[in-house]
Amino acid sequence: MTSNGLPRGIDHVGMTVPDLEAASTFFVNAFGAVPLYDNLKRAQPPFSGPDTEKTLGLVKGTQVVAMRMMRLGNGASLELFEMQAPEQAKPARASDLGLQHFAVYVDDIQAGAKRFTDAGGVLLTEPGKQLGIEEGKGNFFCYGRTPWGMTIELLCTPDRSGFDTIEPQPRYIPPPR
């Protein structure tokens, strides 16, 4: 098979978390995520040094102490990194440059929001109707923060009539569970 270099889709989203076990528990409880494998276990020597720093663009002296891949529904996986570093910034806010949130699709926004908060997340607002071209019957969203402050959006978009007819390609929607 030949390739033209175009992506097939998003494979995973990587994120640094303060505690790999606590973050894993949050994603299992909030979203039913499934731990797949640990690429680096805490009992192993950490990934560190100039090669690791160059490969990942890390601050000098950073150690990657644990890594875990987790399956999240029928979409991209989550790759969790726990690192010890001489300096670490707080999680990005929506006004910061770079990746500032990812969204998870839920069929029931109220049940999804409850799971999120029961797992230790904090909603920024209660679920509300989607806005603009994404407005439609049953279309809801809300943003929340994980226990370590990272922003995640929960959304439900069963009515896609506002944008399906104008898209050059259909927007991805996860298949039903």
C-alpha cells in the first residue's frame, strides 16, 4: 500500500499529569477509560538525559518516571506521562497558546457531567445548549477541569443539521458503544 503522507486520524493525545495512578483512576472513573499498557513503570529507571530532553523538548534535568497508554471509548487514546522536572508550568487555559483542551463525546450530557464530578473533576458551568452553527435539538456541552487543573470539554451533538450540509467532509462522530 502506498501512502501520500496524510494522517488517518488522531492516534493519541499525550498529557503530563502530576500522579500517574491518580490520573488513571480519574480517567477510568470519569470516562470508563481502559489502561492498555505501561511503557515505563515507576520501578524502572526513568527516561532522562540529553537524548530524552531533545526528543521530547524537555527542560534540562527532567525525568520521565512513568508512562501509560489508555483507551478512551472509540476515539484517540490518552498517553499519560508523569515527570519530575526542575520547573513545570500549570495546565494551559483556553486563552493560552497551544493545546488547551480536548473534548469527549457523551450520549447523555447530564450523566457524563455527573461521572466527571463524581471522579473528582470540577465543571466550569453546568451543561448548556451548544452555540452558533452547532446549536440543535439535544446538542449540549460544558467544560470542566481535572483534579490537576487540565481542561476537558464534554459534548453531545446528536443533531448535526446545522453543519452537516456545509462541511466538505463529515465531522467525526464516535460510533455508539
